[in-house]
Amino acid sequence: MTESGYQNILLPTDGSDLALEALRESLTLAELSGATIHVLYVVDDAKIAELASGTGIDDVSLDGDVDGLFRRFEAIGEHALDDLREAATGRGVALTTAIRKGLPEEEILAYVDEEEIDLLVMGTHGRRGIERYILGSTTERVLRQSPVPVLTVRGGSDRD
């Protein structure tokens, strides 16, 4: 970050509606500071391995085709990035996108270092108690390890 504000803002997305809310916050900050927004989608290796082994619960046709699963998740990522790109159209903000494969928190943190990100904006579902303990949170894991500030954006229904 420079005296004039943020230069590179990273918005990791999972394709959820929460990512759109986080994008709105990112756009406002980018408009004020002139920053570039980097939108990152990570194809989760662990999820693909789980689905390929037949232990996944998602409605995905498996057939043991790991490459096919990766391509399907990559296509989901492309669609998610397109949605965010479209939502940012006309705002006068530079936006760049990327898709990576790996563990989400590791890829997000690597991207922060590689692209000289100075602010992360991430959605959070606001889970509490046992649900939070059992499910974990990519946002929480990134928050604990991030070398840069992290702005968390809670979903509208989570604010109550």
C-alpha cells in the first residue's frame, strides 16, 4: 500500500452470492484508491480427490475421471469469474482474473506474495459454534496467516 491507498486488491471467489457482496466492497475501495482488483478462483485439489474417490457428496458424475473433474470445476470457475467481471463492468476499475489449482488457502496466500497484493477482501458466512468448528473456513485460515490486511464481508442473511 502506498500513501495514495491500495494498489492491488485480491478477491478470492468460490462463485457464491457472497462473492458478489465482497466485489461491491472491493469496487468501492478500488474506485477510491485507483487499485486493480484481482479476482481468483481456486479449483480445490482436495475436493477433486474426494469426488474422484467416490466419497464426495456433491452431485457430480465421477467415473474416476480426475482430469474431467478438474475441467468441470475450471469451467465453474470461469463462469464465476465471468459473473464478477460483468458485475464490475462500467465502474472504471481495472480487473484481472486467474484460476489456480490447489488448496484454496495456500493458493490465495501464494497469489498475495506473487502479485504484491496489499489488501484481501473475502466473504464469510459468519458460522458460529460447532458448525464453524466442523466445517472450518477458508477465510479464517487465510485471515490467520495473511501478511496483508483482510477485509471480511458477511452475507446479508448472516448479519442478523
